Amino acid sequence: MLRQTLALLLLSTSLPAVAQNAPAATTEQPSRLFTGSDLFGLEMASTPQISPDGSRVAYVRKSGDVMADKMRSAIWLVDVKSGEQVPLAGAGSQFSPVWSPDGKRLAYVGAEEGGSPQLYVRWMESGATARITGLPDSPASLAWSPDGKQIAYVMRVPGEATKLGSAPAKPEGAKWAEPLEVIDRVTYRADGGGYLKPGFDQAFIVAADGGAPRQLTFGKFDVSGPLSFSPDGRTLVLSSNRRADWEREPNDSEVFAVDVANGTLSQLTKRYGPDHNPVLSPDGSKIAYLGYDDTRRSYQEDVLYVMDRDGSNPRALTASLDRSIEDVQWAADGRALLVSYDDKAVRKVARVDLAGKLTVLAEGLAGGGIDRPYTGGEFSVSKGGVIAWTGDASGGARPADLFVGKRQVTQLDATLMAGKTMGRVEPLEVTASDGRKIGAWLVLPPGYQPGKRMPLILEIHGGPHSAYGPVFSSDDQLYAAHGYAVLFTNPRGSTSYGSEFANTIDKNYPSDDYGDLMSAVDAAIAKGVADPDNLFVTGGSGGGVLTSWIVGKTDRFKAAVTQKPVINWISEALTMDGTGFTSRYWFRKQPWEDPMAYWNRSPLSLVGNVKTPTMVVVGSEDYRTPVSESEQYYAALQIRGVPTALVKVPGASHGGFTARPSQSAAKASAILAWFDKYRTDASKAQ
């Protein structure tokens, strides 16, 4: 029944109930409004990899597949000089491209339909492609050796499950139940991966022209990429948490050097806190890496460090930046590094020299998602210093395209968007009650006339330590096409505004972020855009927490939709996939030591105040904010007689909530249908 309901809701997205300020149609024409069906036509650039000589860029082009109901990934090649694009030959999904040091070959991961992802190499001059591996699981973190003869990668190695006792001997031909499943790990399930099978991620190496791979690391510990070779190819650096109590101290990884010949591990860093993403300098004398001293605050910024190759003389280069570093790559001369980071909701690429001097080289990066306007974007740099990156020059009207230097080299959605009138994204000035400036934006309905008041949807980001920016969002565009103005903000707790701003909610979430959101709504009303009598609110994950908190604090919203929320911090802390996280970083004590601290910050504690009609939406395989959280809230609202509905997205995890285009469109349509029930503005009647 649910699948039928979602299918009906998906169909409704192509027939907006309200088309603001549009003339009546006199002939049958395709709608110029953005609809749920258009999600299948979207394309997005990601994972740009520029060749060493800067002449070509390989990038992953993600495209909707209406028959398979998913986004497919294919590698495309762009000639930087001419802009000509060609797809990489081969069927199935392709991702993780990496150029060989001489630029004559391209390694990548490919997966034929129904098969396990494998490592492939393409010879660029001849166009020949060879499958290098026959692996049981997907390789990741690909890295070429400097001489181009070998490729290192990370892959999960299966282990043996714990056994306790045994069942009686089964008679031949008997059909018995499945054997008992014994769980003895602290983290035993992962969002998007389900219940974890025994095993650990290990580093491997394989000849670039094929052959049997060789395992480099062993033991009951995971290793993490990126992997980075020394110039002589004899050493590989990586990160790993090899504490005896790593399950209860998961945030204490170190940088290790691996002897490629014999697998000997040498620990290079030692402090409490994560040290990760190590990259050797071109001459092999230094290692750059990211990390911080873990003080158990809810938000902690990754700082760029450089140390000597033997682990001595570590020094921070970006401690004064007060922004978290997302990615790091060495410049070819070894005298500086290129990094990406978010600054006031804008992702930038900058050069950082070994004295810590920072020079911004590119800004406006975008990518990583389509449904909501999170900051994101990736980059790579050639030996000559040319940067390839993914970004958005449309002002939030299109998903990410590919740029080289300051030039946009793809127009992936130009044909689709030429037939669409999109909602305009514009900044909104917001000042909180304590004088803080709050980043905020409005998405205005297509054809919006200044001065006309519109029903407003406040859409809240998750995290809470993350950030929205003025980039494309399919959810917000669907809401705008349906006749709503959409308000999205970065209340205190958001990233990219500095550590102090993010940590104003440390051990105090939700709290004053509520006031910031109300100030943003007031600003939208004061601007003359929002109809104060037709306000609506929604958000996912951390935004679901705040949505549920808001309706427990105020009745100013006509209706609400809380998506994949945390409702009860005690139950969430003990049922989420990373059970040690919440109690360690968001509270000062364990739930049984101070239960009232958890209860006082749980939206469930305010449910007795709720009068707002509130729908609850969650993925049926969500292990981050488990389904039981949403079901608790739905049950409480039903008991109280508050209008509610529970919508489950079949097969969806927390992170994969909108991975299937049909479900993403149907979810947005369900939200609009819920809000439409409670709209009272004149345009609804029209």
C-alpha cells in the first residue's frame, strides 16, 4: 500500500497545485516548472582528476536512469584546450579515476551490472582497457606507485564470525532455520551498510598490468586512505587506529608508514585525536596530514599539519584559519599545499605555503548531492598548477559542473534547464537576538513578483555541524515550483563560520539555534516575502530534531514535517550505528548517569505542547537516527490526537534517504501534499 501511495504522490509532482503568476495555458505544452520527473534528467560532475600535464580532465558524470531508478556514474574525459568531451568506453558504473604518474594510463573502479566492483586500467593512446583484478569486494583509495608499475588500494578482508555453542546435527535434506547470529562488537551495524559482517579494511598492492594482488597490512584493525607512495616506491603512508581499545576509542587514528616489501608498520604520529589523510611531498621529505587534539567538543576543526617523513617536527599550518580543512594535495614543487575548506557557506581552494600563508585560488565549489543545498565540491591539481574543480556558476539553478581554472568546461544540464523556469536563490539578511549575523537564503517561486507574500517553508539542514550554501537543491526547487517560498539558513552550530560559532551549541543542542531560525523567519516576513499566516517547517536528521523542537516551542507554523529525527536522546544514543558517539561528544555523562540531561534536550519532552499537524518521514533502513525514533514520535502524536502521518521510504538508509530519484520526488511530493492540506492563502483556492 505504501509503494502505491508513493507512486501516486510522485505523479502529483508533475501537476503543481499552484503555479504562481503564470498565465493560463491555451494549448497543451510541457510544463516549464521543475517537476519530480525532472530528477531523472539531472546530471552532476564529481571527482575531477586532471592529468599530470594539465591537458585532460577525467571526471565522474552522475546521471539519472529512469528505467533503473537510480543515479548512474560514468567517467568522461575532457580536452582542456578544446573542451571536447568523450565518455570512457565500457558498460556499468565507473568511478574513482586516478591518472598514472606519466599520464598515459587511467586507473578506475568499474562495476558491471550484478558484479563486484573491480580495478581497471585504460591505456589512453590506444584506448585499450584491461580488468586488473577479480576481487570479492570493491577496491578504494587507489594510488599509483611513482614508477607506474603498481597500484595500491584498500579493500575489506572477510573475517570469521564469533560462535557460541552449536545447533544439533541437521538430518540430510532437512530444512532448518538460519543459524544463530552472534554479535560481540561495539559497532555492529552501519547506516547504508546494514549489520556488519566480520572483517577489516586492509591495504593491498597489485601490478598495474594485472596479476595476483598482495596484502600489505594485517590484524584486527581497519586502515584508511588516501594511500600515498614515497618517491622511491618503497613506502606507503596511510592512517589506522590500532589501539587495543579502538572500538571504544574510534576517534584516535594515527599516521603509519608501511614498508611495501615486508609490510612492517611504523607509527609516525601519537596524540589523542584523529590524524588522517596523509600525503607524502613530491621529494618524500615531508608528510602533510589532517587532524586535531580531541577535546570531546561536539565540533572540532581538521587542521592541516606537516611533519618530517620520520614523524618528527610536526607543525600546524592552518591553526589560525579557524576553518576545517576538507582535502589536501601537494603542489608539484613541494613548497606549498592546496587545500579546500568552507568559509561562510562557500567552498574554496587555497594554496598554503610551508609558513602557513594562505592564498585563495578558486571559490564557489559545489557538488556531492542534489536534494539539498549542502556545501561541497572537489578539486585536483596538475604538475603545472592548473586546478580542475566542480562548482556552480548558475546561482543555485543547476547541479555542479566541471571547471578548469576560472573556465567552466561543461554545461551538463543546459538542455534540460533551457526548458525550465527555476526558482531564484537570493541571500536574506538575518540578525539574531544577540546581534550575530546568520547566513540565510530564499528560493523564490518561478515568476515571483516582488512585494507579493507567499506561503513559506523553513527548511533546516542536518548535522547539526554542517552548512547550506547558495547551490542547487532539488527539494527546494520542487517546493518553489509548487508555489512556496523556501527559506534555508545556517543557524549557530553550523560550520564554515568558525569554531566558536559552531560550538555555541556544544553540549547544548537544541538551544539558541531555535532563536536563530525564528529570527530568519521574521526577516523573511519583514522583507515582504513570507505570509505570516502560512508558515511551514521541515528538515532532516539534525533538521528533523529542530523541526520537532520547534513545534514543541511555538504554534506559529501551520504544519510541519520532521524527517529522520532524533526524538529521544537516550534511545538514540544506545541504538544508533555509532553507539559511542552521542554520549561522548554531545553530552557530558552516559544516559544512565544523567538521564535528565538527555531528556531535557529531547523533542519528545515537549510533545505535550504540540498542536501543529506534524508528519514524520524516515527511511526503513535508517541506522543513524533509527526508525524507532520516528515511530516513537508518531505514536506520541497519535496518542495526543495531533494530526500526523508516518511515511517510510522503503529500503532507504539515513545517508541514502534520497538516493532513488523516484523516492526523492515522492518524498518531496508527500511533504507538499501535507502542507497543502493546511494552507489558507488565497492562491491555494485559485
